[in-house]
Amino acid sequence: MTLDSISILRQYWGFESFRPLQEEIIQSVMSGQDTLALLPTGGGKSICFQVPALMKEGICIVITPLIALMKDQVEHLKKNGIQAVAIYSGMKRREVDITLDNCVYGQIKFLYLSPERLYNDVVRERIRYMNVNLFAIDEAHCISQWGYDFRPPYLELAKLKELHPAVPFLALTATATERVIADIQKKLNFPKENVFVKSFLRDNLAYMAIEEEDKMGRMVRIIHKLGGSGIVYVRNRRETQEIARILINNGIVADYYHAGLPGHERDQKQDQWMNNGTRVIVATNAFGMGIDKSDVRFVIHLDLPDSLEAYYQEAGRAGRDGKKAYPVILYQKRDEQKLVDNLHASFPDIPFIQQTYHYLCNHFQIPYGAGEGLTVDFDVVTFAKKYQLPLVPVMSALKFLERDSWLTLSEAVTIPSRFKFEIDAAELYKVQVQYVKYDKLIKAILRTYGGVFENYVLINEYEFAKKLGFSYDRVVELLKSLEALEIASYLPSTDAPQLTFLQNRVDYKNLHIDYIFIRDRHQVKEEQVNGMIAYIEQAKCRSQSLLLYFGEQNAGFCQVCDLCIIRNHNDKKRADIKAEIKNSLLGGPKGLHELVADLTIGTEKRRIEIIRELLDAGKIRLDENLYSWVTLF
């Protein structure tokens, strides 16, 4: 590895050395090879593309479906003095246009894109004129229909190579089976196989899966016993609040989190937990992606995850500091049936998908032959209630509509307010003179932000209200008024998911849906559900079971999971019973009832089982209904 890479690592991240496999991955990228890297959650994936991108001239384009993660990484890069920007759903056309121009003509080093942006011909055409040095594909398992979280927009990624054939792909993921690993490389047209896989083994994690009727009581006892910070995962939003209240009533500082909360509230709750103001966060799986908190001592699941891939990622948020931590599933037998029922609900029939599309177009009042390119805020819960549709099938119908390029749906995430002046400084001064009511606000904006004539800047209306002694509503009114006069562009904050129609509306009876894909996808999901149930019911070691699922064939017993602890305890008990039998028989031959009664360890049934084992092994013998120990000279 060159000195340059170490210098970059030290300068921007303060590390003196790379983590395992990071150096090899960076070398592969620097040599221009398409590369697939599998690093566990918390394994330092972002370093693998950020360092080589900084070593080369030009811009790195990063594709990720996680807008929250995208925003977080852009913010961190900027804090480190690295120029980075992001384009995601909800941005206005002009805002996107300016950002792309800065990537073509400016000094931007990282452009983060949500995958659905690649459907846009304008975006693809502008990428053609950028000096691209690397395409980094995060969450790369999303490109495979065999993966647990298939995302149709990822199928567009191969087209990036048509724009810059010599620029390598670096595909990154934390979880992928052998079939998915092969499929990622196929979908991205790798000229040859090139995979770096760090073992999925997390030897500081003591995995547990405990059958428990009183989940709440067991959860409280576990948290009190373990101490430290943790996450409790549940399946629905209502449960987050209820369970947080139970924890608080039991003296545990807890809070709840789900995607339905306002953005500023989600950020506040996350920050409180990250800074240990809150000990336990109770959340849906909307929480945790991209969060790097090293001292999480436990992750408790009160509902079975849909797949082992999802579970491995969520459980992997524990113990990133390398110290012992506990991922725990608390389950009841009926939870397995719930998982199966949810699987069936996730695959609605074709008429239901067509009907959902029809209602969707009516909901947004889209006439036939119109709607292409329309982006709207979308609350799926409100939509489902309005048309009296079951929520899980609706969510799945939207995914299948996305797969067939009818629409795209982004995650719920806070997009801050943005602002830009549309006139030059001289014209703006005239406005200040002519319209005195704007003067204080314009001066405050100019003092606070640089580049506000060239680029959109993120603004906080509450801060301006406080500085100027105005109400929040007054600040918003003035900003909207400046836009109405075409003096500025003002884009208010939103935290709703963004739905974009990719084609004009058609009659739902003529709506093409790929039923073969749906059938194949159902098979994949069924295999994943079966894998999850097998992990609960049939595993001999939790860690070994996970490693085997991800293709690590020579995994041994971890000795720290619940099954290993039980087995080791039973083995010790078994050895102790054998020792008692030997000591008893060395005192002289005994009948079965006398021998069993002479023992103090184990149940009667277990004692008899071990007597039979010793008899079969030739350690004891039976003569005329008397057992004696076989002594070898």
C-alpha cells in the first residue's frame, strides 16, 4: 500500500492503519479492477472507496438507497474538508441541475446518488461529462433478486459503465449468500470474478434465541443484568411506544423511534441515544442503518426478522468496540406462524397490484396520459386507510410497480429547507432598498452563508426567527414572498417519503406486471423465512448457523451462544453423572434400581440413558442383573 493512502487515512480520519481487507480492496480499486467487497456491519466499508477516490484526480460517484446514510456521509466529509454533495428524491429540478454543474465544472470529490436518479436521462448525460474516478455501489446486495432487499432501481447501475467504460465498480455489502455474490458480479458485468470477503464471524457476539412466554419480563431482566446501551427491535410503530413505556416503568431510561415521527424528532431521539442520554431505544428496523455507535451491549428482537440477512445486519450493531455483546431473539411458537403469514401477505395477486396503481393515480388526481416525472410526498398509511387496503400487500404492490418501472418510492427522511438567490448582488441591493421588510432577513442570510448566489444552501427557519426576533411563521412568509417575486428559490423542509411516477398513467387493465418475477421472488422469500425458522429451531450453534448460511463451511461451535452454553452445561453434567456411576460401581456390583438411587445428579431418565451408553461402550458390564465397572489392567 502506498504512503499516500496511509497519509490520507491519517489526515482525514485520524487512523494509523487500515482494518483487515481494507488495504487489499483499495489496491484492487487502484489497479482499475471491478471489485466486490463483503465487510460485516461496522467493518469500515466507506473507507474502501473514500481513500482511493481521494488518491485519484476526479470525482467518485456513490450509489446508495439510504438517504439518511447519504446525508450523514456528506456531512462528515464536509466536516473533514472534503467537498461532497448528494442528489436524492425530493430535490427540485433546478437544484439538481446546479449540483450536477458543480460536479462537472467544480472541485467536488464525491457525488452521492439514490439509485432511482439513474432513471433520469439528464442525470446520466451529465455524468458522461464528469471526470469520474470510481463508481462505488453501497448495499450492493440490492441488485440481486436473490438478495433479501432487492431494489429495482439498482438494475440501472450497469448503464454507468456505458458512460465511463474504464472506470471501475467497487460494490460493497455487509451480507450476501454465495448465490447473491455471484449475481452481483453478473449484474454489474464484472469481466472476471474479484471478491474480497471478510469472515462473517463476530466472535465477541454471544447470540441468543430464547423461547419465552413472558417476553416483557425477560427483556427487562436481560437489560438490568447486562447494563450498557442497547436497541430493542419490534415490527410495528405502535409497539415502539408501548415497550418504551414498559422499560421506563421498570427504571430503564428508554425512548422510541420509527419512520412516522417528524424528522427533527427522529434526529433528536437518535442524538440522545448516541450520546448516552437515552440508554435503550425501542425501534422498528427504520433505525440503525449507517449508525456507528461502538458501545452497544445488546440488541434484542421481540419479533422474528424476515431473514437471516436482515437479522445479521441488525444484530451486528452490537459490540462494534470488540467487547462482548449480546444479540437476543425472544420468541414464542406462534411468532413463526406470523412470519409465514406475513410472507403470504407480501405477495398480492396481479389484480390487487393493478387496483393499487389505479387508486394511487386517483389519489393524486393524475389524468390518463399524464404524470410522468411527477414527484409527490406520500404517506402509505394514509393512502391504505383511505382506500381500505391492507398495508403489507400495498407496500409489496408498490415494490412490484417499482420493479416494472411504473414508479419509485424513496425512504422517509428529513430533507432540510434549501435557499438560493436567483438575482445578482447588485439587483439584490436594489430589492433591499425598495422592499424594506426583506432587508433584515436578506442581511442575515448573506452574513450566515457563502455561495448563496451560486448554490442552494441548507437553512434553518427557526434560527433566523431567533436571530431576528421574528416568529417562525413570519420568516417562512418572507421566504415564500421572495420566491413569489422570483428573487430567490425557497424549498421548505419535508420528511415524507417521495413517490415519483416514471410513466404517464395508463388504464390499470393494461398495466404490465411481471408475474414470473413475482413467482420467483416469492420462492426466494420463502427460502429466507425457512432459514430464519431453522435458525430458531434446528441450529446446534447460533454463530455456526449464521456462518453456514453465508457459505462459511468450516465454522466451529462458538462456545458462547445459548445453545453452546446449554450443550457445555449438559456435557459437564453428563461427565459428572458418569463419574458418580464409576464411583458407585467401584464400591461393588449393583442392581439397576440400587445404582440409580445411589446417584445424586440428573433425572432418573437421564441416569438410565447414561448407564446404557456406558454399557454399549463396554465401560460397564451386566452379569445376572448386576452392573459392575470394567477395570482394565
